[in-house]
Amino acid sequence: MLGLALIAPGSAPAASERPPVVMIVLDEFPVADIMRPDGAIDARRFPGFASLARGSTWFPNAHTVYDSTHEAMPAILDGRLPGPGRDAGFRSHPRSIFTLMAGLRYRIRAREEATTVCPPRLCRRVDHYGNPKYNVLNRRRERLEDTIASLGPTKRPTFTFHHSTLPHVPWTYLPSGRARTGYRPGTLPDFSSPAGFGDPFLTQHNEQRHLLQAGFVDREVGRLVRRLKRTRQWRRALVVVTADHGISFQVGSTDRRQVSEANVHEVAPVPLFVKRPGQTRGVVSRAYARTVDVLPTVAHLLHARLGFEVDGRQVFGKAVRARTGLAIERRDLSGEIVVGARDIEARRRADRDRRARVFGTGSWSRVYRIGPNRRLLGRAQKPPTSSSKAIAPPVARFAVPRALDDVRPAGSTIPTLAAGRIVGGRATGNRDLALAVNGRIAAVGRSFHLAGDPTEWFSLNLPESRLRKGRNRMVLYEVRTGAKLKLIGQVR
């Protein structure tokens, strides 16, 4: 039957012996997020990925074949390189991993959050299935955790697939599992938009927010591994964790995701972990696996042969080990960007070194220590007296002043993003800032202007540990020459 896999005679196990198959595809996730400068996984900061790696094969040189979800996801699902005239639906991709698994008599549980490659006869269109505009903004955590919670022993072999729009923008989640307190629409502009790509501090601040959300994803990966072990499926299972593409944080970029010769080392490399059925020890493969290789790898590990042509190759074979570098399609499909192993590895090492200098490694506390005047962090700062109500310009206006009235550290959200505007100040140029929370400097940074907007904005992340239960006090200072602090706004 068209679209179904053909089983190699005598090689396929009986249906009752087939392993559970779990595939999680993340979104906008460069593998450098989880790596130390030496190229190993930062196990202290990303324990979930480290636990996954201890029982699977990690491909640190794996990379995507396209820089946008619309084509990158179908390439993972049908094993073909992107081509003109195709949409992200099942009619353009009639033969895919879903038809493979149906042909193997697997039960399919699928959540596509931005594509509809699975035919409706195999995957029910419920819960905003394939609607990226909704899924990127709503219930991302709940859907992913529902998928993880659904993993359990079944009489019929089951294929569980979930494409999660995490850690894709908006950056709202924290490594602890909580979300930062949100802002009403229209209160603040989109600080992650191209209007801010030219500002060095805002770019660093946005990369910080992205990393914190990557930490949340790590928490969910850890939950996935523990769930499979707790339900006694881990040893038997075939598990694949990867991502559709990465993201660049180069200052002055015009597009964070569109690949170019300048940012290919950030956009192309993505996580790829493959746990074979029965695998118990971790392996690191330096092969240049591609996301288009995922489908033929699954078929290979299930002892099935595909009844259709694909561009990928199974990742454990000689063809993949023989590759000598990275290749990714250009956005306009005019050809590939090809970079040899020595060049791409040198560029990736330099990027990992940069990240470590800015955000450190290990403890998440180091991620918060960015910006100018870091020597001020942790310094006790006597709160202003009640007579300080009348603040001379410039004046900071906090976007959510009431968020600190009743903080609940054990709650699902916490106000760790202090943002707003500064009025009555200079029309151009930025100022150094320091944020005190409950009498101690918790964050430093710089104000910024978005392209085409004369407003002076501020946005600072503070560690959850700086907030206490109940009412909190937040004071914003301008840092002047000699580290002198001038009060410009407060919330109490």
C-alpha cells in the first residue's frame, strides 16, 4: 500500500515484541546551549540531557538540513530534503514516519504543533493540532507534560511523537519549572523582535532569556527519562530527541533563524540523541548526522525497510560516518551552505568559549551575572526613605508594579523579569542600571532603544532566590561615574 513501510522478510519482530518508540522534536534549540567549552554536556546545568546521554547515543555534530520549521520538520518526518512547491501537510509528504509506523501496526499518539504531516486517518486533529500561531503562545508546557505522562505500558506497541514549540520564543519559562509573571498585551513591545537586534545588551539579555527557557526544556527531558524508567519501558524503548533548527544571537543580525555563512555554526547544529532498544550505556558519535537521517534510522532499528526513497541514511552506518562536514540548504533553496569539519568545529569552539565567558557554566546563578558593573551584584543597598517619593527625572515606570505585592515562591509563576520604560531622560543613548530587590543589588544592565522608537526601555532578569514570600520591594538605579547610584524608580 502506498505510504506504508515494507517489512524485510524474516527480519521484523512480532508485533508483541516491538519496542515502544518515543520521539520528541524541540524547536529553535542550538545544541551549544547544553555544552561546555570542551564540547561535553554541561551536566550540572543540564542534568536532564546528561541523564538522556548516559543511556543513548549522542551526536554532538548533528545538524539540521533547513533553518525554518515549515520545511525542517517535514524533513525529519519523511527523510527528504526540502524542495519547492511543498507545504507542511500530509498531501506534500504522503509517506512519512507516521505511515511507516502504521505499516508496522503501531498505535500512533502524535502532537504536531506546527505541521500536519500525519494523515488525518492516523492522527486525529484535536487540541489545535498543527496550528503554530496558537501552539507557540498557549499551553506549551501542559501539552508536553501530558505527552510525557501518557507514556506507559500498552498491549499494542505505541509510537509517541511530540513536536514541542520549546524553547522557541516567547521566553517565559525558567529552569525551576515555573514561568515568569506575564505582561498584559500592549504593555511592553516585543524585545525579541528585529527592532532590538542591533543593541548589544538587549541581544545578550535575550540570549539569557533563551538559555533560561532551555533550562526548562532540560527539566522536561529529565521527566521524560524518569517516566520511561519508572514505567519499566526505558530499556526496551527506542527514543529519539532532536530539534528542527537552532538560533543565532549575533548583534546586528537581520534574522535570528535564517542561515548564512556567518551564522551557520549557530543555526545548523542541533541536539540529536538516539537510544536504541536494549541500549544501557551512553555512547558519543562524532558523525555528522543530519535531521533527514532520523526516519531511516528509526526504520533500521525496527528492522524495517522503507518502501520509498529518502535522502537520509541511518546514523549508525558507514555513509554517515564518512561525512566530512556540515551541509544545510539555503532559505531560498538555491543550494547548500557546506562547511568542512575543521572549519565548523573551530567556529563552534569559539562560540562555546564566548558563551562560557558571558554566561559561565555549571550553576544557573552565573547566567544572571551579565551586564556592566557586575561588581555591584549582591551589594547591600539601603532602601530609599519614604521622602524619596518625588524622584527627579529620569523616572522609571515599571510595567507590572503590583506583581510584587504577594509573591508566592511555591506558585507556578514568579515575577523575575523587571521591565518598563524610562521617561524624562535623554532622547538617545543608553544608561547603566542596577536593580535592588529587598535591599540588595540583584541585577545590572543597560537601558536600550528599539529601532524606530524613541522610548528608552529597560528589562532585567533577577534570580528567583532574590524574591521572598509576600510583599517585595524593587528599586531601580542609574549607575553613574564611580559606581554612584541615582534612584530613578521603585516598587514597594
